[in-house]
Amino acid sequence: MTTNVEIGQVIEGKVTGIQPYGAFVAIDGDTQGLVHISEITHGYVKDINDYLSVGDTVNVKIIQIDEEKGKISLSIRATEEAPEETAKQTYTAKDDDSSNDSGGFNILKDKLQDWIDQTKNK
């Protein structure tokens, strides 16, 4: 490799090719690296073409260098601030109005004996 780059370095590059598994980015005239699909952005990426096009200029972080194979692994996601996680909706006992049997969610073990009794009465 002719380019003097270091792991952790953030540099500007140009997208030179896109494959289903990642995008190739030229970081100088002689050297290019691969941004794996998992390193495109935070979250799930189904199609890289929804995020990048050949010719795009992008900031990339060097995350791995394999001198022996002459490969450089890059990340666009590592140059971006992670989005705040949305609060996941969690079930709490107060969400379950057990006093109202009009069809709300009830824990199975609480209803099991009622179902057994109903079956016996039929």
C-alpha cells in the first residue's frame, strides 16, 4: 500500500463501486477500501443504493488495515453520531386492567383456572 493511513483516522473518499455487501471507496488515487454494508449507517441497511451512489464523496473512518492482503476496512457509520434510541414500549402491570374483564390483556396463568372451570361446566 502506498497510502500512509492509520486505524482511527477519518478521511474523505469517493465511492467508486457498489456491491450488495458493501461500497468501495477511493481514499486517494492509488488506494481504496471497503465499507461493509453493516458500516454504512446506524440501523439496518437493506439496499446500499438507498444510501450511496457511485461518485458520492463521503467521510470514512479507517477501522482495520490488512497490510498482508492489502485491504482497508472503512466505516461511514463511525463518523456519524448514533441516533438516540427511541423508548421501547414495555408492558407494566398498570397497563393491565385486570378488574375489567372486557377483553383486555390478562396473563395466561391468571386466566388458566378460569378456562379450566369453564370447560368443566360445559
